[in-house]
Amino acid sequence: MDPDRARELLANERARIERALAHLGHEDTGEPADEGDPGNLASELYQDELDEGLADDLRDHLAAVERAEARLAAGTYGLSIESGKPIPDDRLEAIPTAERTVDEEAR
């Protein structure tokens, strides 16, 4: 894959992840909350746990972007970290952070 195209894909992926991280959290509906209502407390707890899980996933994806950027700088972007075989450009277009070929990933 062309390094400029790879940089563009990774920059777009980084921006998408950072936007998603910035938008996590409660949105104020403007309605007064009944803090004594167990349903409200359960709903808030659920939302907090959901947001934390999403944040963890997004941070993992951000780390994958950083690893891909490091491989790009080292000249190994687009090569499997497992076998060194080329990762097809179509796969990298779909998943810019791909570290393995489809066959290797399926194992």
C-alpha cells in the first residue's frame, strides 16, 4: 500500500476514535432526576458500565492505530506481524490497523 494512503487511513481512524472517546458519557436531557428511584440508579449504573466498556474498546483500537503508525514509520506496514507476508490492500482499506492476514486471523 502507498505510504501516503496508509497515513491518511490511519489519521482518519485516529480521528474517528478520538471523537468517539470525547462523546462518551451521560447526556443531560434537562429533566430533573429522581435520585431515589431505583430504576434511575440502575439505569445510571448500566450507562456508566457501558461507557467504560466502550472506552476500553476505543483505547484498545487507539493502541492498534499507534502500533500501525509505528510499523509505517519502520517500513513494515502492510506486512503480517506473524509471518511477514503481505496483507492485501483491500484488507488494509477496510481495517487500516490489520496486523495479520485473514487466514492468520482466522486461526
